[in-house]
Amino acid sequence: MNMLEIEKKWQNYWDTHHTFEVKNNDTKPPYYVLVEFPYPSGSGLHVGHVRSYTAQDAIARMKRMQGYNVLYPMGWDAFGAPAEQYAIKNHIHPKEAVQENIKTFKQQMKNLGFSFDWTREFSTTDPEYYKWTQWQFLQFYKHNMAYKATISVNWCPNCKTVLSNEDAAGGVCERCGNAVEQKEKSQWMLKMASYAEDLLKGLDDTNFANKVKLGQINWIGKSKGVEVDIDIVGGGKFSIFTTCIETIYGITFFVIAPDGKLIKELLPRVKNKEEVLKYIEETKKKSNMARTELNKGKSGCELIGIKALHPITKEEVPVFLGDFVLGEYGTGAVMAVPSHDQRDFEYAIAHNLKMKQVIAGKDTTNEAYEKQDYLNVGAKLINSAEFTGLTVEEAKEKITAKLVKEGLARVVNNYKMRDWIFSRQRFWGEPIPMIYCKDCGWVPMAEKDLPLLLPDVAEYLPTDDGESPLAKITDWVNTTCPKCGKPAKRETDTMPNWAGSSWYFLRFMDAHNDQEFASMDAMKYWNRVDWYNGGMEHTARHLLYARFWVQFLYNIGLVPHKEMIWTRVSHGMVLGTNNEKMSKSKGNVINPDDIIKEYGADTLRVYESFMGDYQADVPWSTESLKGCKRFIDKVIRLKDKIGNLTGYQKDLEPLIHKSIKKVEYDTLHLGYNTAISTLMILTNALQNKEAISKEEYHVLLTLLNPYAPHITEELNEQIGYPPLCESSWPKYDEAKTIDETKIIGVQVNGKLRGEVAINTNEEEKSVREKVFNIENIQKYLAGKEVVKFIYIPNKIVNIIVK
RNA sequence: GCCUAAGUGGCGGAAUAGGUAGACGCACAGGACUUAAAAUCCUGCGGGUGUUAAAACCCGUGCCGGUUCAAGUCCGGCCUUAGGCACCA
């Protein structure tokens, strides 16, 4: 039989025996292994998918053999712009394109022998699934967590859609790379910012890798500071937020955001209205990126006629407009202390403004003396009335206390994370189940009427004015108000593709439930996701959205834990042989189908496990892949060495027990490459024997099975054992993992001068005797006095001489 | 600029608690088998001094310092690369 036939044979066996299908009421302990479900793109499975699916498959298969009821599910995240773009280009319904792609993906996964429970498969585009996505949106709405707001949003003129801040990172559209513009639009929002503190705290109840946690923390972006009220001369006031209250005596002007609310209030009192309005208009045209780039020169203008009072000294201070202040962040106004903030410093230079140094320790004529330099170095205040002479740290506390006591300020936490813009002007997404009635306003659809299906239409191009394609389908849009029964209109925006992926891992726990999104019993049985693997690029946003979604469901009593994901790990990319990201245009794409055809699925799986540090990017190497093929061939040939022996040969016993221990450990600690190398070492050792026993061969096959499931099943059957997928993982005996003898290094004054063979745990006295008999060691001891003899049992000897 | 991760042979990488640096694999070189090739097997493989061959010695984990009997690993200061964030107040 050739490789492909063997692979087919066992894939069929697993299918017909329902080997990987799991029940929710099993008495075995549950174990839930999850990989990010893919977006089924037209280009098929990427070798990068193979890397992480194989790694998690190895965990799943090993855990099964160890007696767990392992849930390893797969599904499809199929809403979103690429499918819609593809459909528009090829004049087919996105649904058809998606179905086609799913078929390809699924076949490729089957060809690789991944042990998914296919009975739980679903796509986010299935009405039976998005019914519950819509239902959950209604819960957000009913718990006052969803609202509509007219806001300045990121608008991509090319994709004709609104983007979240996250999607528009860097001021360019994530999808098409076009510059993002600002546009006023009415959008559905989810109150994610109100969960900032909970999302931060929740991290303590997870086992995420440290860098993943840090990613979350950075996105949430908590900063502690003081919000200070500022009176405007002639009436009115505004607030500023600062993290550097110690520099308050250094204020020489205020700057407010041109896109904020405050300027609208102040405008009637401004004397240079024309200049100000012109500047506001200019700002609107700039995307965040342009705003960043163009403002090297610190643009802005003074609000003539407006003066504000310094909160403590009550001196009159000028107020400026500047687009480096963002309307949406903090209070949309800042105190400017040019001597202690480089950005303020540059603005002051550009507009010829006064400066006042209030912290001693550096000359501030040419640049500001900033907090990263003056904090924690004992710097003291100057020019600060009664606070002069205090250290910066003391002043921070005392100034805050004074302002708070006088009712002028509040200690607040500020978060970068904002509410989630939840509307998209697209066709290919979950319709938002809301109805607008002239009399009743926004009314949620009745839950019993869900799902609100996407209409089957021929035309799904977005309109030029930014309305969703759904707006054109009048018989879908026109409906009646669920409250008063009068004619009303449906919301035509759809949900972002982050929506469906925010809770899919819950659905896998109870994929066919038509009464609820997943039953509490099912979720309690599976408990939570034990392993969640995905790309680093999703560890910030997707994970944050998913955690927010789950925490909300928890707060309304619908899921058993506030955090439903325990361990999150991320894998490195598989790069082209030239060390660059694989892409069609670079011509460095490796297609897994070709590799399977030529070398077999097991070779591909072993190679991708072995190729390098799992968390780091690795370039593809076909030469290295061939080495893995050689390894598998070697394992196959080893069968011919089986002789008339039974049990483990004495001298192999420690290696076998060590190998079990190491493969087991490495498989659960991202050490897939060292697990494979351990198996190579074991294989080499067996090969060096005249003959081996069936038991020895069987243990090798069992250990290799999670990585190379087809060939190991086949060889295992040939030597007369029951299928490995129904067998147990071997147990190692800790006592037997220890070698009887060991060779350790001998150093003199910390330099390696020889080695010595010792018995494990040999007494120092006898080791000492051996060591002093080594000729080369004697050379170094001659005529010297031994000051100290260091023996670290089973590790090293170091002799210190004088 | 800030945050995070990383920097080890020709290459991918290993070293799980500070204890013989370079496991395992690739590439390469030499040899065996073969009419030949492929496959397979054996040997070598960080740099250098040295030797008939060994032995032995010196240098070596981005750079400079430090702690320690002992540092790829810990500490301080730099440099470089990748990813993320960024006029964030």
C-alpha cells in the first residue's frame, strides 16, 4: 500500500467509527482544544493553518489516549468583506462562494487527518447560527448595552464602509490600504468601554501567555490621572485630563480639540471665527494618519476673545485649537506645559508662547524636561507656590489632594479603549434585528421572529452614499412596527465580522441546540476552553471582543464563567523559503495539497511540528521536509528489526521512560519540535540494536501517533495491536527515567578540564576520589592548594585551587 | 518615542531550576554498497593553535561591564531585528 492509500484507509476508519465524535454527558473528564476557525478564503488551506491545527491535533489525540473526553471542533467564520468582494467580482452570491470554499477547506483538513468532531461543524453564516448572534445582540440592546450614536467615524471611500478604530489602525483601511477619511454617521455601538476595568481584572482568571495579556492591557490602555475643572473668563467651564498634575503651575495655555463638543459651544464668543472655522474644516479632511503626519509643524490657532483661568493661581491663560488633541480621548482638552512636555514645547515654539519651568534638574531652553526623565530621580518642584521644594512624587499627591478637597478636580481612570462600533454598511453580515418606527423610535424585533434572514438578491453592491445594499431592497426594508403595528423600516446595517467569532466557542459546546445558543448544562460540562490557539494578529482585538461578549453574557446569567477561555497561545507564521510572508505575487506559496501528494500527510504534519520554535516565524524548507520523510521511512523499516524479544531491553528502559515523559511534557508546553526530536533519538537508539521487541516498537508508534496518525495506525495494526485511537497513552515510571551512570564535567577554577563517569547519586567522597585520579586534572592540581571542592550531584564538579 | 519578543554554527533550531554550549534535523565533505544512479549505512562537520595521529590548549551564544566556584541563562548599560502602539494628555 502506498502512503495515500494508508491515509485514506485510516481516515475512513475514523469516520465510520465516529472516533472523534464526543457527547456532552460523558463520564470522562472534559478537555476542550480549540483552534481559531478559519475564514474560508478562495485560495484554500495555507501551510500556516496546517502548523497550528497539527499542534492542537497532537494535544487532542494525546489527551484522548490519556482518558479525556476531548472536544476538538471546527467551523467557518464566513461573513465578511472578502467573500462579498469576491462575489461582486464574480457575479455570484456570497453564499455560493462560501459553500464552495468550505468544501475545499474541509476536504483538505480531512486529507490531513485532523481529529475534528465534524458533527459540531457550523458556519457563522448559517441562519441557525446567526439567529443566536442576533438574539445576543438583542440582549445587549435590552440591557442597555447597545445604542445608536451619531459620531465621527473612520470611513473608507474605497470599500464604502465605516471602520472601527482598530480596523483603521494607522489611518489606513486594513483591507484595501486606502487612506481613511472622517465622516459623520449614525451607528450602532456596544458599550465596551464600560467593561474596561472588568476586562483588565478578568485577565487574572486566565492562563494567557504573558505577551497576550500585555497585548490586552495595552489595548485597554488604562491611565490614572486627574480631571481638573477650568473656568472660562466671562462664564462657562471645561475640564482637562492630565497624568502630570505636578506640572500644573507650568501651564501657559490650554489646547482644545477642533473635533470636540467644546469648540461648538465656544464658537459664538470667538472673535476670529473665520480662521477657527477654516481650521475645523481642515481637520475634518484629515484622517488620523494625515493628522499625525501633517502636524509635525504643530498646526492650530488661538481662540481670540477666549481666556481661561489657571485652576490654582487664577491667572488668565490663552486657549488654542490644535488637532493633536483628539475630541474622543479624555476630555478633548489639555493643559499645556511646554517646559515639561515635548509636544507642548513644540506647539509653544510654533506659536511663540510663554514657557514656565516648574521642575528643577534640566535646562529647558531647547527641549522639554519630561516625566520619563524627572520621575523617580528625586527631582524637586520650583516656581510652584507652597509646593516648591517637594519632590515630584510628593507634589503629585499633595496637589491632587488640594484640588480634590476644593472640589476643583477628581481622580479618574482613563482608558484608550472605546465603545465598539457595531454597524457595517455591507450586505454579507448578520442583519441587525432592529426596526425603526416614526412613532416608537428604535424597536427590537421579537425574539420569536429570529432569525432575520438576509434576503436572496442579485445586487449587493454598496451604495455610493454609504448605505448598506440592503437599503435598496424595499420589500425587505419595509415592515411593521412590532410595538404599534404601523409601517416601519428595518435597520439596513449589518454586524461586523467580529460578531460571529465572539461566541462561536460556546456554540461548539452545544452546536445543535435550537432552544438556546448553548445550554447551561452543556457549558458547565465543558467548563471552558482549555487551549485556544490562534495567530498573534488576533490576540489583541478578537480576543478582547470575545472576552467582552462573554463577560456580558456572564453578567446576565447565561454562561457559567466570566472568562470562558483558559489558555491562549499563539503560533508564528510559516514564511516562504525567502523568509518573506507567503503571497501569490511573490510566488513563494507552498500548497499543502502538493506536499501531501508527494510526501504524504504524516510527513507534512511531522515537518510542521519539527520546523522550529512554535511561537516564532519560520521559513519553509523543502529539504528539511525531506528529512522528516526519511525519519518516517526509518520508523517503517524498524519493523523488520522486531525479533523474539519481549518487554523493554534493560539498556533501553531509561530512554523509553524518558521519551514518554518528554513527549508528554513537550506536547503540552509548545515543544512540538523537541517532542519530534525525542522520537528521532528513540528511533535511532532502536535502530542501533540488533533486534527490538514488539513492545518497544509499539511504544514508539504510540508516542508518534499524535503527530503522524496514519502511518502509526497502519504499522501498529501490522504488528497485531488494536487501533491506537482506541488505546491508552503509555505511562512512564519516574524511577526508571534515571540513568544508572552518567558522565559529568570536571572543572578546575571554572574551566572544563575533563569528565568523569559516575553512578547516579554517587557520594561526594567517591566522586572526589575518581576525579583526583584523572591525569589531566592532576596536572592542574600539581603544586596548588585545593581551596574548595564543589560537587553538584549528577551535574558537575568544580575544584578551586590556589 | 513607548511597549513586547528575539539575537546561539553554512541553515532551522536545542539547552525545562545558574552546572560539559551547539541535542535533533538540514546542507556539505569523505567512505561503504552498486556496472551506475537513487535509496540505505558508516565517519566528519563552530573558529583557531597543535600533533604522523592523538592528547592538550586558546577563542566562541549581538556589544561593553558586573554578580557567582560557575553565566546563552541573573543584574546594569548599549546595538540590531521583528511585531504592536503612538502628538494618548
